[in-house]
Amino acid sequence: MSPKKYFLLVTGLIWNEIRSLWSDGLLSYVSDLWNIVDFITNVFYLIWIGLRFTSWYIVQREYKKGMNPWYPREQWDPFDPMLLSEGAFAAGMIFSYLKLVHIFSVSPHLGPLQISLGRMIIDILKFFFIYTLVLFAFGCGMNQLLSYYAVLERNRCFHLPGGLPDYDNEDKACSIWRRFSNMFETSQSLFWASFGLVDLMNFELTGIKSFTRFWAMLMFGSYSVINIIVLLNMLIAMMSNSYQIISEHSDKEWKFARSKLWMSYFEEGDTVPAPFNIIPTPKMMCTVVGCRKGDKHSQSVMVRDEHFSLRNHFHTH
């Protein structure tokens, strides 16, 4: 699909969310998790559109100045607007496809599992709060201890004229210099170490002393014990306990979610799907001029009250 078609589709989706927010109200809109997912998706798409336009503007400006704006991608700036727009578009696509999980509510097999996973988000957030604290603590310590030797390793790699890396003769130095070069890289190394992707060879840095190497490996081992043996098993225990509690009522919750999904198709909405909803329709014109009877806000409130009464019915029976 061309960027122009994506732009029209995104415009229709954003217009649909604006109308939903206007008719339901802020509190009702935020109370639905899938509305938040749609909001995040549209934000990424807006960033994509804005950065694509910025990239086009920069190219046109350089072209008018007599410069050559078309050169290979490997020579682009690391934070080129085009590269940033591609990242935002990729994130938006991920959230778009995750919205398909919402359709699982109609399945008797996947619906209860979806409800249980949704209720366990609180446990996951609590775990990541503690995990982030541990990661930051060890990241600060190991970065302070090894950053000087990481700079020496980087100098071994980028010793060619013009500051180019020597991948042929210094392949090891070029691959491990960034492991502990700064706080961000150190935190990344510790994160990927949780999946076994960082080995002990990364501590064989240029000029490192035996005590510093021993102390760094001791800190790394302590982090591995705390993270893998303690924290990850605590997360598994928390999720198992929550799933056991939630599964007792997951059938009722699933029936409510399925009924809510069915009832959403009876609510007031667009006549045509995106991107055709941005075209004025007779229904929209009647709404604007006030020729349609009934208050849409009161209708949405009535449907929402029916949702809550239906949930209470499932819980009491």
C-alpha cells in the first residue's frame, strides 16, 4: 500500500477515534483498554506522517540550494527523520495487529485466556518496576567500573585513518567496546544477559586489571542470581497465583466481554469504515444540521449502563 493510501486510512481511523471520544466522554473512553491501544496506535501513525513530511521538506530544501539530497542510506544520519518515521510506522503496525486480540473475545477457548492475561497486567507492571530498579542499580555500578576500559577498546577498533573501524583485524574490539561504554549500553547488556546473550568474554577488555575484572564478574554474577533465580521465579509465582484466582471467574468475565463486543456493533457509529468515513454522508449532514432526533450522548450512556448491569448479572449468578 502506498503512503498516500496509508495517510487516508490513518486519517479515517483518527477521525473515528475523535468522534468516539466526543460521544462517549473522556472517562468512558479511557476506561476501555482497547481505546488506549487505538490511541497509542494513532499517535505512532501521526508521528510517522509528521516525520515523513519533515523528511520531504528537508529534501526539497537541499535540492533548491543546489545540493544533492539523494545519497545511499548507509550514509544517512543515525537520527534521520526518514529512519525515525520508519520506526514509528513499525511500532504502529505492531499495535494495529495486536488489536486482533480483541476479536478473540468471541472464542470460547481463547476468550477466557484473553481475560486472564488482561487481569495479570498489574502483576507484570509490578514486576517490571522492581526489575527496572535492579537493572538501574547494577547498570550504574558496572558502567562506573568498566567505562574507562570500554573507551580503550573503542580506540583499538576505530584506529584507521578518518576514524573508521578495523573489522578485519580488531573484530573482537569492534564487537564488545559498546557493551559498557555508557549507562544506556550497560543497561542493554544487562537486559540481554537475562536471555543468555552476553558471555564472559565481554569482560576481557583492553587494559583491564585482574581485580577489576574479578569484581565486575562478581557483580555480573550477583545480578544474574537476583534476576534469573529470584525475580523471574517470583514473576512466575505471581502470575500463577493470579491466574488461579482469575480462572475461577474467567468464564463469567468472558461471557460479559463477548456480550460487550456484540453490543458494540449496535452502538451509534460511522456508517462506512475508514477511510471512507472522512467523506460527508447524509447521516453526518443530518447530525450537523440537527434534523435527527435523539441525544447520542444519552444513547451511549444507556448502552454503558446496560454493560454494567450485564456484568453485575454475571457476577451475582
